[in-house]
Amino acid sequence: MIQVRPVATKADTRAFIDLAYRLNAGDPNWVAPLRSEVAETIDPRRNGWFSHAEGQLFLAEREGRVVGRISAHVDTLALTMPANRGFGAGCGQWGLFEAEDAETAAALIGTAETWLKNKGLTRALGPISLSIWEQPGLLTEGFDHPPTVMMGHNLPHYRDWIEAAGYRPAKELVTYDLDITGDFPPIIQRIVTAGERNARIRIRQVDKSKFEAEAAIILSILNDAWGDNWGFVPLTQPEIDDVGRKLKPIVFNDLIRIAEVDGEPVAFMITLPDLNEAIAPLGGHLFPFGWAKLLWWLRRPRARTMRVPLMGVVKRLQSSRMASQLAFMMIEYIRRDAVARYGASRGEIGWILDDNQGMIAIADAIESRINKRYTIFEKAL
């Protein structure tokens, strides 16, 4: 018989974290996250997202043995978002889902739903772990290769168990894979060259020594560019501080570009070397020697893959030719440096909403292909 109970003690928290390592140990493409990072994510005192959200972690046990886990949570900012863009009034979420079998999955999801209904919520989205800015969606396509930094990976049969609980797809997110060792198609090269001749355009590297100022510029563009997107929830200052602290070690000036037109910042592109390549051999542990290996890698990272997690152009330019021109220029400049300075051979763009026609057109133009698909499911409670 399955018993589901709230996480209440430090031992419970350790069991909650440990379960994912046990259940995914046999999957060669699962990358064990650093345990310290997981612990920080689920700790309300250390994750700025909890400044506008609350949640509960649950463990499932069979005969005293932990066989599953889930989180149930509600984001008060998400409740204020328009309902036609994903969240809205009455919408709660669950995530951090792991289960040994279908019976356990059903018990966990049912418990999460009960928690949400007791909060007065009428609709559930999941899995979202925990914020939409962290790891949204269940991997439903692309199990044959590891995820890149900050992307999720799960067992294939989880989809069947979620759908058996009455859930249907609400939104799909995709990532695109491309070879970056060669030149882009001639038409893209001509667009980049034309942009270089335009005196109004400047594509510059960020200056990490001015981290906060550069982050503020990017955040301003992001909020404007992404404000109408499905699932958008504005980042709060505590979250911004957390993101900055976590990402700063893998921020490199030449991998992040800001596009200016007539001196005004109007677009940005963030690229990260795939940290998963460095942490995969560590098994989730920094000690006793993992920290030294990771610090050495961070000093001069050599990464096969570069991930583009965020890219944006201000709304007023999004339907213009200049928007795609700026995007192609930033992509090309970063591509050159990624190959020459970091030894990269592969790029991954995403996640991208599956109906984001602008980004899909850019991905198609540089001859990339969908390599992973993530699905966010929904159910009326």
C-alpha cells in the first residue's frame, strides 16, 4: 500500500533529493545535478522564487521505503497573469516528479491535486519544477542524448502515468540542435554582412565587470520581448539575484551579446557553455575532488556544446527585418567565438515555445533541427 506524506524533517529532505539519483541511475543520458544545487532549489530560505510562491514537498512510501516524490506549489505572480497565456487565476502547479511505478505516480499526483484544491485552485499545470524559469515540462522526445545545462531529463514512461491521471498537453517546448563548426547558409552570411555595413547597428559583448548594469539591460529587454509569451511570469529581484549568483561563474563576455540600434539596446543573446559536460562525471558530489575539477573547468571551459537559453528583441522591432538581422548577427558572432575559443562544435537553442514562429523561422534558417521536446500538461481540478 502506498502512503504519501509531507516532507517534514531534514531526513525527509535528504530522501526527497536522493530518490532521483536512485531511480535514474540506470539511464546513461541522465546527468546527476549537484546535490547542493537541488537542496538550494527546494529551500524557501535560499530560492528567491519563494518570495512570491509557496509549496509543499511530498514523499511516497511503500512498506517504509521511499518510492516517489512530488511538489505542489502556487505562484502568486502567475495567478495575476492572463489566463489565455498559460497561468491565470485558479492555476496551480506540481513538479519535481519521480516515481517507481504507476500506482505510486497516481498517488503522488492525486495528493498534489488535493493540496492545490485545498488552496482554492481549480486547474493544475505540471510538471513545472519549480518556477517556469527553472525546468518546465516533461521530456517527451529526445531521450537518446543528455540534456544541456539547466534542462531536464526524465524516464520515458512518466508521460503514460501523467496522462493516466487525466492530464492532456497544454504546451510544448522544443530545443533545436545545430552544427556550429561551419558557415551558415549564404543568405545568412549576406544578412550579417549587410548588418555590419549599417552604421546604426552595434553588436557588443557584455562586460562582466559591470555585471549588475548589464543584467539590468538584458532584463529590461527580456521583460519587453517575452511579456506576451505563454507562461511568462516576470522575474522578481530576489530571483534575479539568485540567477546572477548561479550563472556568474559560467558567464563569459564573448558568449553574451547585446545589440544596439542608434545607441539603444534592443536585443540580446545569452549563450552558456554546457556545464553538464563538466558535472556529469561528478555524480552529484562536489567533494572530495569534484569541486577542484569543476573550478579548473570554469577557469578555461572547453565544451562541445553551447546552449542558448535566452534571446530577445524588443517588441516594437519583432515584426521587422531588422529583428532577424540582429538575431543572425549575434548568433554568428557568438558561433565564431564558441568554436575558436571554447572548442565547441554543437549548439542548442531553447527552450522555444512550439508556436513561436519568429524563433522557429530563425532556427530553420540556420539549418537546425528539433532534438528535444518538453510537454507541460494540464487538468481541471
